[in-house]
Amino acid sequence: MNESVSVAANLEEHTDKNPVVTKQQLFVKQLIVLVLEMLLALPLGLLLAKFQIGRIAWIFGGIAAGTVVLQGCRIFYEYSPQPNRTARKVGMALVGLTIGASNADANLASIASGIPIFIFLTLFLLLSGGCIGYIYSRVSKTNLFTAMLATVPGGVGIMAAIAADYNKNVSLVALVQAIRVTSVVVLIPLIAKTSVGNYYPQTLPINGAWLNLDPSQLGLLLLVLLITGLVVYPAILFNIPAGDFFGALLIGIGFNPLLHWLPFGGDISFSPPPLINLLGQMLLGITIGEYWGDKPNFKKRTVGYALMSVAMTLVAGAIAAILAMQLTSWDWLTCLLVTAPGGSAEMILVSLALNHNVEIVTTGHLVRLIAINSSLPLWVFLFRRLDEQVSKPA
């Protein structure tokens, strides 16, 4: 599904309602909003890190910043910016780069035999999402196609864009998806932290160096960012499934081996500075928070039904984790991280924070991202046909 079309449509709609505002002025406003969110997310992340929230404190800081800034724009300036999908893609690329570099020495090929299991778990979650969507539709009297888009784990931005393309209830789809992603991002790290006790180091040292100022390392950083941009941009342009995250992750894995292969790079080693991880996490959190700040006023019953569907989705994820434990030799925490219904980049960050089977969790979520995104046209076709069958008069 071409997100650029949806973004262009949103832009044209905004400029039509307010002809005085040009596209350039709208871009400047969106940039100002993003800068304000980053400036607010940084101290919030530092504060949460001081309270030992853990290695994804910056995501929580971003969620709070995105919510506060967008609500402030709506209340005080009567300006309602759209959630920034470009910021999400940049955040996914930066996080993918750092995760890839951390997995550079891991033997991902050794777990290739588990790919059928990953595919089975993905299909289970998709089918569960479809069943939950049907129940949610019947209970809440919501259009079936809208309910399916709201409950299948495919990402807030993607599902909201599809709902807009088919003239469905975009706000409701985004609400349910945002509740699901936020619930997973909040609950799973808390469960993981409880299970491993005090072994939950921070992502970034509060008083440490966030950026290596050595000229050679700065040069390598600029080079790897340039390569990442050259790879990720075409992947996004041509709608390659999970292209932003997957492309950056491959670059992170292969950059050091490529340097060592070059005749002059045998002794050179590069590791992304903590600042890259910080920026990536804040952007991921900001985009989640923006969907909360962008929400219109829903009735209590609507929010209650949304919470009900999310609770069923979390239960389905727990059942998938139990199935994974029966089919593999993984421990329960690894199974929980692999099958968590949403927040792929965030769950990989949690496993990286715990140094807990990072290669298994990374592979599992990559398989799921590719499978879900590549099969979306089929699922959308099936959802529409089912919606038409149910909507036919008896």
C-alpha cells in the first residue's frame, strides 16, 4: 500500500481547507512540531533513566512528548498536524542500524531452521487477529472491514493508511492499533524487567559520552548514515516490506565485515554511538505518542470496546508464546518477546537491553514483519470480500 499517496492526500486536504497555508509553510510547521517533540523527549528520557526505567526509557519519553505537543497544538493553536510517518521511518532506520551492529557477531544462519516456526506463529497471530476483529465488529456494531484493520497486528500507520484509502473509520483504526502497540511497549518490558531482576542496564549512560568525537569514527558514522539513506530510501519508495528497518539492520550487520574485507580497513572497527540509538528510540516513541495526541473525543463505550479487543490480542500473544515453548527449546521470556503482538523494533530493543537471545528475537520479528507486510494485499482482499458477504441483506 503506497503510503506516499495517503500522505499526499492528507496534505492536499489540509491545504484545501486553508488555502493561505502553502505546502512549504506546512512542512516548516511539521518540522517545528518535531523539533519541539525532540526537545521535550530528551529531558523526559533523562528523567526516566534516572528512575531506572531501563534501556527503552527514551521511547517512553518520546510517547509522552508526542502526546503533549500534539494536544498542545490542537488546544492552544487550533492546529492539528498529522502523525509524522517520515519520523517513524527514520527512527526505524536508526534503531535497525544499531541493532544490526549489535548482531554483527551473531550467527543468524544457525537459527534459519526455525523460520517455519516463526511463519507458523505469524499465521497464528494473523488468524487470531481476524477472529478478534470479527468478535469486535459484532459486539461494537462496527463495520467488519474497519474492525479487521483495527485488530490485525500490522502497524498503526499502515493500517490507518489502508482505512483512509478505503474510506473507513481512520480514527477508530488508529485508536485500537495505538492502544495495542502502547500496551505491548509498556507491559512486555515491565514483565521482562521483573523476570530478570536487577539485570536491566540503561541504554545510554546519563553522564557518559553520547557521541565519539574521534575524526575517524565521525567519518565512518557519516559514511554509514549515507549508505543507510541510499539503501532505505529506495526500499521505502518501492514499498519493500519493512524496508526501512530491514535495510538498515543489514547495513549494521555487514558494515564492519566490509571494512575488514577492504585492504586498508583491517584494523578499523565501527560501532554506532549511543546518540544514534537515543534519536531512533525517541522518534519511535514520538510517533506512537502523536497518534494519542491526534485522537478525537471518543465515547467511553468506544474506548471500552477497543480495550476489550486489545486485551484479546494480548491473550492471543500469550497463547502464541505457550505454543512457541511447546515447539522449541526457547525459555519463556524469549517466546514472549518473539510473539509479542506489535512493536517489533521495541521488542528487539528489549532483548538487546537484556542481552537475551537477541538473534532469535530479531529473526522472529523480521520474519513476521516481512510476512505481514507482503501478505497485506491478500488480507485486505479477504477482509473486503468478507465485509461484502456480511453486509448483504438476508
